[in-house]
Amino acid sequence: MNKIKLTSNLDFKGVYFDNTQFEIPKKVQVDFSSARIRNKYIDGKQTDRIECYVLNGLYENTAKAVEQGLVDFADVKPIVIEILSESQDVENAIEESGIKFVELIEPKVKALWVNDNKPGYKRFKLVAKDLKLV
């Protein structure tokens, strides 16, 4: 792992956090109807190759509380998840536009850039190698 110099400019784009500092869920409920595909760019031009899938998920317990009407969905903040490999399971789930529980394979935590009236790294996201439908 490359270490960051203390004199470097602050940029969280390529930095992974220590997983032990976070509650990383074993199962996540994902709404595949809101999934987005981000394509790779080469020399500023978009290609047909997939860079990642961007998904919104809920902790398993939170999803069950919403389902039982104990929590209003509008009050829940989703977990942003990026899946870094092309996956037929993800493609099929997006096509079906369903809500499914998944297990993330090799999840890591990164800073999430938020584009609002004061853009910056303000939240966290999970970045996983792949996922498994459960």
C-alpha cells in the first residue's frame, strides 16, 4: 500500500479507510430499479466498457423496519455502493428492476463526493469487488 505524505494535497479520491472503523453490513437490501451504470472514459471519451455499477442499499435491519412500517422510507439514508466488476447477476437484477438482498464481496470504505451547494467529500460509500444475490 502506498502511503500518503503529510505534505500532499488533501484528496480522498483514491483513499480506502480502515474497515474496522465502520459497521459494514453482511447483507444489504438493494433497489435495482435505481441502479446506474458508469462507463469508463479513455482520453475524455466514453467507452462501452463498464467502470462500475452504482447502487443504493439499506442495512438489513433498516430494510426490515421499513417493510414493517416501523420507519418511514423518506427518513432513511441509503448506503451508496459501487460494484467494480462487470456482473451478469447485477445486469439481470437491473433488468428485473427488483428489490433484492445481496452480500458484498470484499467491501471497502471510501469517501463519497457529494454535489450539493457546497460540494465535497461528505459521506462514505462501500466499494466492492462483486456481489452475490441471496
